[in-house]
Amino acid sequence: DSDLSVRTLSTPSPALIFPQNSHSFQNGRGSSTSSSSVTGETVAMVHSPPPTRLTHPLIRLASKHQKEQANIDRLPDHSMIQIFSFLPTNQLCRCARVCRRWYNLAWDPRLWRTIRLTGETINVDRALKVLTRRLCQDTPNVCLMLETVIVSGCRRLTDRGLYTIAQCCPELRRLEVSGCYNISNEAVFDVVSLCPNLEHLDVSGCSKVTCISLTREASIKLSPLHGKQISIRYLDMTDCFVLEDEGLHTIAAHCTQLTHLYLRRCVRITDEGLRYLMIYCTSIKELSVSDCRFVSDFGMREIAKLESRLRYLSIAHCGRITDVGIRYIAKYCSKLRYLNARGCEGITDHGVEYLAKNCTKLKSLDIGKCPLVSDTGLEFLALNCFNLKRLSLKSCESITGQGLQIVAANCFDLQMLNVQDCDVSVDALRFVKRHCKRCIIEHTNPAFF
């Protein structure tokens, strides 16, 4: 399993991945398709069904003896399919070569709700073409059962592969192409236009993707009846470095149903882009603008318009955010559960006080590398946020053991505490361990174990 994990389809399927220097197979009339590895590339291979019975007399005798011992053959088809659904791809490939019955069961559409391709050397475009062609045999040109395609880290994926998905998978609900930097806007537009049920899209690390929109043809057909809407709810554009405010404006105008949006390290985004976002996307529950260095307190004022709908916010390393921005969030987003403000050096005890008194249901807080936060801020947290489960204070220079003891004495449900590079004593760490028995403490004090 381990030696094939990088080069196989993780989704249960009879698609076989042949390593380099393997012999190519010729297409027969009964075979679905085939591909060659003579050129030094790894591609998907779908082999033809095995023969119904073996002809060699010695093999026939062995087979008869094995049949007497093979109680698994007595299981009904639905039980076999249930068993196959738990097998890794390489094992399922071997099962598909046992006999014709197993081959047919391995291609049951219920095992093909997901396609997952991994590995930098695999010819993803060819593999997708092979797989969709085989899955379209019962429903010509359409894969009705396929709902998820994950090809993360496949650097050889190009627009051609996405065109295949767009044309053959109208019921697609989830697409992940993170790290596939060869795809462009046009191919993504095709997918979101031809797959109307797409809800989850991950294009993180796709440096050529600058926005999400419908194609011109789709816009003409849908407008004004459908308002040019895209049904995406989850969108991850982490490391899409060329995304700008105008692109974010286009995304917001088309993807009004967004609930989860991640813009980590989209370094060109500013407060103006967040203003566009809040005009159209009023249902966002989770938002990350970590490492967006141009986002400031004015951007926090815009985000605060989400009010009680916002549950998760990450503003890590946004150096222009201060207590003023935190106060906007604390005042209007009272149901906030998670806040990552690591590296926001403008946040002080006053900001933590606003947060603690207004967001009392806070469960996870990261204020690491905030040198102006001290034991006073921790006291406000301890006396107001009793449900706190995760707290990171990494590299907070003003934190001492006294602040930790106050937190431990009030937040009994604490499960994770990060005090790496903090000047806290062993006694304080032991106090935390006694009062929060389930708490995992990350520290750099060699005397505490």
C-alpha cells in the first residue's frame, strides 16, 4: 500500500497505475481504454475484464479446489460492494482481476462517487479522460454518480483535465485542485458554469487563478432570471497571490451563498476588497485573511457587519490591525468561537478585555507574538471565557506564571495551551496540569515534563 500510495487513485476503483518501463497493453474490443508508459510518464490504465473461466487444465483443477474453499463467493453482490468500499485502490485493482464478477462489482457506480488522484508524475489529464469515459458507459457522456474530484498536488493537471470534468460531471459537488498551478481562470469558469451543484471549491496555490466567475455564455443564459449566481459555499483561495480587490469583487457578486472563505496570503487584498465582500456575502461563518498585510482596522469594521453569523476569524500577521479593529469584532460578532490574531503586535490588554467581555463563548484564541498582552489580559479571559479550550500565547514576552494560574483556575475545559518561548516557571506549568488534567501543554521549559 505504501509503495503505491503516491501514484494511485485513492478512491476505490479498478484504475491501475503502472510505473515506468511497464509494457503497454493494446486495446481490444472489450477493453475500455489503455495508455502507455513508454514515454516515462505514469498514467491511469483501465484493463479489460478478465475471462469468465480459465482454460488450462492444471489451472482449472487448482481453481476448482480454490472454489471449494472460497466462501466469499457465496456473499451477495451488495455485501461484496460494501467490502470493496473499504479497500484501498491498489487492493481493489487486484480484486478487479480475479474474475468477471469481481470486475463488474469493482465498477459499480456506488464505488465511484469520488475520484482522488495524487502524485506529481501522474498524467492527470489522461487519467481523468480514461476514468470519465469508463464511468460514462451506462449514461453516455455523463457521470451521474460522480460528486467529488480531488487532484490536489498534481502539478501536471492542465485546463484540459478541468474541461473533461466540466463536460462529464454535471452532478459535481466538490472539486479540490490545490497546488495545481497550471490551471487558468477559463477552465475554472467552465467548471463552475457547467456544474451548477458545485458547493466546495479549493484552488489554493493555483497562482494563475485571479477570480471565480461564470463564462460569458453561461452569464447570458442565466441572467437575469438566476442573477448570475454560483452555488459555491466553501471557497479556498489560499496562496492565490495575484488575487486583487477587483477579483474579490467579482467573486462576491457571483458567489453570494459563501459561508466559508479562506484568503490566506492573498497579499494584494485590501480593506476595499473586504468592503465588496460584505456587500454581497452576508452569510459568511468562517473567514481567513491571514498574512494579508494591507488589511487594517477599517477592514475589521467591514467584517464586523457579519455580526452574529461570524464564528471563525483568522487575521494572523495582519500588522495593521490594533485594538480598534478587535473592538469592532468584539462589539458586533458576539458569537465568535475562534480567533487567530497571532502576530498582530498592535493588540494590547485593552483589546483582549473587549474580546473577553463581549465574546464570552470563545473556545479558541491565538494571541501569540503579541508582546503587549500581559497577565492583565489573561485575567479578563479567565473571568469571562469559561468555555475556552485552546489558548496560544507563544512568544508573548509579558506573560508570567501568575497569568497562567488564573486561567487554569477558571477554565477547567482547557485542552491545549501553547506557552513556547514564554518566561513561565515550572510551578506554574504544574499548576495548570493539576487543574486542567486533559490539557496538552506546549512549552520550551526543559525542567517540566
